[in-house]
Amino acid sequence: MASDREEFNLCGPLHLTDVDWANEHHQRSVAACLVQGIYIAERDRQLKREESQALASPWWEFFNFKLIRHLKDDADFSIFGGIYEFKPPQSSPPNEGERIDSQAPVYVIAFRGTLTKFDSVSRDIELDIHILRNGLHQTSRFEIALQAVRNMAASVGASRLWLAGHSLGAAMALLAGKTLAKTGTYISSFIFNPPFVAPPIERIANERVRNGIRIAGSVITAGLALARNLKQQQLLQLYQNLSEDPFEVLSLWIPCIYVNPGDHLCSEYIGFFEHRGIMEGIGAGRIERVAMKHSFGGLVMGAMGMEKTMEVEEPVHVIPSAKLTINRTGSDDFKEAHGLHQWWRDDQELVSKVYLHNNKQ
């Protein structure tokens, strides 16, 4: 039997009958619904729902999108993503090259998160573990996703494309967008409840304790990174010539990241970005800019001589710039705080701030 949350007419944003593509709240709501459509498409597949019983299509058709391709995992054949095309109704044919709305996406690639149903849970949890080990980039599912993003960006252009994902799917969208951004291709991205692999410091009630732990962590991480990777001359050059910061290209990409303080899987993004301002304020910005580019766990393994037996990759969450939106509405439990539904509701208290990487500070 279908859950009420699967049916668009029961819990979808029915108030969005006329989408204003310049409105960031409308953009967020549509992106979240397109991700939900992938969740429901996989549930339709698992439950073998006939076309007349399938529940997925209203999640995209309501906004005039067409799902033109499923992205399927090569291990369990589950639907983990999809490519949508925007097909608005036209009263008359547009002129050649004219778009109905210049701020609407032409294509959207969306990725679902972990499903706790029998048919897909084992594969999804396996990928969750890869995130914890900073190994998502090595999985076949991510390779399929990345190839789809690369192909679409190359064929239609990054300006006509959106990326969206929730939870595990948020990590995939973030990593795919980050990978292309490092080559100078910047895709508008909507990242809902992305996992942040770190101790949940943000849940410590005492602000001074939180800040102290983060400052100490930055100093230790920066020290390990410099000790392992830089000779003294290189270190001097790093501090004197920050204009060669390798984050400079990536910093021009500003993904939209959506988090809830009650969700311990993603709440550390709040402290991650706020901490950078604190470090700048106490004159330790350069230390923080070194620390944020490295995984503390990976550096410890390297110091122990384990780097030869295990590839250490930059954590997915290491992002120099972002527009961070925090849902300050109280949540009853973790399930609600981590849920996708909050991001298309119109009764939430959302606070946004843009964080830009500035290597000249």
C-alpha cells in the first residue's frame, strides 16, 4: 500500500501552479520534488506498479517536466537517478533560440538517497559506507552518474542544466558538480541534507566548547598537512603567494546546500562555514584555508604509513563556496529533520547566507 508521502496530491506543493523561475523558493521546491520523483520511480519499480497505479509521474509532470531517462545502478538495477527535460506548454511556437523563461532549467539531473526497502537497501548502505571512507568516487554508481552529468553538460551547456540530490544522492550531486567545477564547468546545484563525514560537533550545546574544538582541529589538521606534503620552501611560498591557491577555480562554483540543525548527518555544514569566519576573525584564516582542504582521518592514516595501502581522497564536503540554507523550524525527530519534504513546504523558517572563499583575506 502506498504511503501518503508518495502521493503528490496529498503532500506535494499544490500551491505552485505558476512557478516563478526567478524565485529561489520556487526553484528549491521544484528541485526537491524532482528528487522525490526518483524516489517514487524506484518504489514503483520495486512494487511492480502498473502504469495506472504508478505514483511517480505527478512529481515532475505538475511542473511541466518529462523524465527522459532513468539512471540505473549496475549492481542491483535500481533507479537511483533520472534526467528530466523541461517541456512547458506553448500557445505559439517560440522564435529560433528563444526560451520560454531564461531562468528555468532546460534539463535537470536528480539523484535519490538511501531507500530502506529490501530491494535496494543493501546496495544503498554499501554506498553510504563508501561516503564514510571518502570512497564514493570509486563506485560504479557514481561513475554512471558522473558520465551522465558530463555528457549533458557537454551537449546542452552547463547554464541550461541543474543538479539536485538528497542525502546519498546529495553527496553524488555534490561530488559530480565539484568534479566538473574543477575544470571550470559550473552547474546550478541543489544539495539537500548532504552527509558531512565528521564528529557532530554542531550538536554540542556550549558554543565556546564547539569553537574551541574546531580551532584545535584546524590547527592540528593544517599541521599534519604541511608536515606531510610541503617542504619548508613550499610552505613559505604557500603563505606568500596565496593567489596560486588551487581552490580558486572551484571557489567560483556556489552550490545551494540545504541543512537542518536537527539532522546530525548534515548539521556540521553549519559549523564548517561559520568556523571559517571565526578563524579569520582571530587572524588564523591562512591556517583554516590549509586545513579545510584535507581530511583529518586521511592525514592520520598517512602519518601512520597507511597511505600506500589505502587511497586517501579529499572529502566530498570540502567546498570553498556555497549558499547555505538552514531550516530553523523545529523538527520532532531525526526522520523529519532529514526528510526531503521540508524543502518544498511553504511554512518553514529558512535562513540563507552565501559563503565565498576569499584567499586574499
